[in-house]
Amino acid sequence: MAATYTSKIRLTQQGDGDNPNSWGTVLNNGVTSLVDDAIAAYTTIEIGANATVTLSAVDGGYDVARSAFLEVKGTVGGAHTTISLVIPGGTSPRKSKGYVINNLTTYTTTTNVVKIKTAAGTGYTIPSGAVTQVINDGTSVWSTNAAGLGLGTAASADIGVCATNIADVSLADLRYIRTSVTANTTVRGDFVVEAGSLKIGTSARAYNPITTLTDAASITSDFALGNNFLVTIADNRTLAAPTNAVAGQSGSIHIIQDGTGSRTLSYNAAWQFPAASVPTLSTGASDVDMLAYMVRSATTIDAQLIKNFDR
């Protein structure tokens, strides 16, 4: 009786009375070794210059498509912006399988794509530099999604391939960013801690950089750029109302006389001072004053001038 093969990973099924003198060898080569590949084989695929790379599928013998782990290498671009890895497919009987894919390809442009698919399906695009798990139902290919990983609203957020490449994520995803990174990590948007505390280690620093303002007849500060500012004035000036002020924001503006000194500073009506008394600057050459402020509303900034710091 002729041997048959399993539909999914193509293992040998010997017929009754087959191979009386070599049954064990066929079992070892056509089943045991191939199951080992299906569970643990790590295979490297060089994509070359072809638009389609079809993974070999051999009944009862070694093939690439049976491997559990696929490492994809090479360069995507040039004549082909999309490289398709074609895996075995079919629904009658269903030829399903899963893979873990390590995409080490180099993309020549951001529009390049590596896709894993069956011959009949649309496939799944593998992110550059990603290690991802995919499953195939015989036609379609899917990757493990955020909901399956318990990431809630993380959705399709890509958190990057290294500690210095964490992409923009929602605040709901912030808990998944590693806190042990040594490089800078930027969170865009409001960062709010509710019903708890934000703690910074004793060896860490919390600070806001100083933004240098442009000296002009009317000096404008954009409060969306930070809290602390510095300007050296070379003539009599007016401090305009800041843009993008948010109630509760506080900081300082260092105002420095140039080498001549005796420059004056007037203020837009948005700036409010104690007892409605508008302060005057220190007048010496290179004198340093600091305007401390708190934003009461988008159009009202309470401030006080602290004068004549050491240079």
C-alpha cells in the first residue's frame, strides 16, 4: 500500500505492510525528524532579487516551509518594492501552520515591504526589524495582535526595535515602555498621574530646558516650547503676551542687559504684577534679572521680577 502524507506538515504515513525491512528508518526520516523541524527548526531565507520567494514544501522530506522559525535576510528595493514569501496553502484539506519570523531585511525606501502569504491570500506585511508570530488558516495570514497580547488600546502601536526607538504611543500604552532605558524617551501629549504619585529616583533629575528667545522690538515667547526662557536685550523692548499659555504653567524668563546696559522693558497687558506695579529692570551692563511667572489663564500671567543676579 502506497504511503500518504499529512496535509499540514507533510509527514509520512506508511501503509499497512510497507517497508518491512526499513520501517524504522522511514519513520525516523519521514516523521520524527520532520516533527523536530516543525517544532524547532530555525531556517534562514535569502530573498535575493526575486519578487516572490516560494518556500519549498516536500512530502515526507526536508523543506523550508515546515520550519518553525524563519529568518529573512537580504535587501528589498530596486526592481521590486514588495517581496512576497509564499507558504503552502489550501482549504481542502486545510493546510494551516504558524511561524515566528525574524525580519532582518534592509529596505532601500520606507515604501518597501516584505509580506508572508499563501498563493491565494493577500498576506501579512512584516514590519522592518520585527520579530513576529503569524498564523495561516490555509488562505489568510495574521499576526498576533495587541488584544491578544493584553495591550488594551495599544492597538497597532509599534514601540520600536530598541530602547532608543520607541515610537509614539497612547497613554494607555505607556505602561509597556521599559523604564530601564538609559537613552531619552519622549512622551508626546499630556502626562497625568491620577490617584497615585510620580516618583523619580535619587540619582535622576527632573528639569525643563531653557529656550533662548529672539531679541526684537516685541519679544514673544511660545509657552508650548517649555517653561523657562532667556533673552539678551540690545535696546528698549516690549515683552509681548506669550502664545500657547496654559493655566497652571509656571516658569521663568531670564532677562539680560547687553554690554551697554540701561535697556528698558515694557509689558503687554497680559502680564500682571503685585499691586499693579510694573517693575523696572536692573540697568548695569550685562545685568541679569529673572521674571518668575504663573499662568492664571490663557490671557493672564501673574509675574514678579527678581533683580540683579550675580553674573
